[in-house]
Amino acid sequence: MALALNVFKTVTKVATTSSVGIYTAPTGYSGVVLLAQAANTDGNSHVVNFAHKRSKAGIAVTTELLSNYPIQGYDTVSLLQGKLILQSTDALVLSADNSSSVKVVISILETLN
């Protein structure tokens, strides 16, 4: 069976206080992050951390895209100001200071390498 040339994905997650991978570009595909937004669903201010992670020669390299970025109560922020290309096996990592109030939606185009 032939692999699809382009696949659109939507990833939704509730951020936790632990840094966790929320998306990994599949082997043989590149992921183009088209949109990444976080919403704070309660009245208190919370911070979000968002990063790109790549393993190179067995060494994981994490590049912070947002670090301790504040989101005001009942507000939404864009996690990216443009598009981000993820090579095969690159990952997006997310955490927040509250385990139930920060929700994230990410739109991704996976394209066959």
C-alpha cells in the first residue's frame, strides 16, 4: 500500500506540570506546524513551556520556543509566530505550571520525504 503524500493532523492536549512530548514527526515524513495555540481556561494566570526536541547522534537537544511564558486568565496565545518544520523523529514538548487549565491545539501538515 502506498503512503499518503500529504496528511493533515490536529493535535489537542491539556498541558501537565511534567514536560511531555505531544507530537513526533513520523519516520519518512516531515511535519509542518501550521498553527500552535494555547488557551488558559481559568481566571488565574499560568505559564506555559513549549520546545522542539531532536536527537542527534544519540544526544537529545531541546530548543525552547517559549519558556515560562505567561497566559493571563481566560486568554489565548500563539505558541509560534510562523511555521515550524519538524524533520522525521523531531518532537514537540509541552508543560505548564498547572495540570488542568492550559489547553493546546496544533495543526500539522505531514508530508512524505
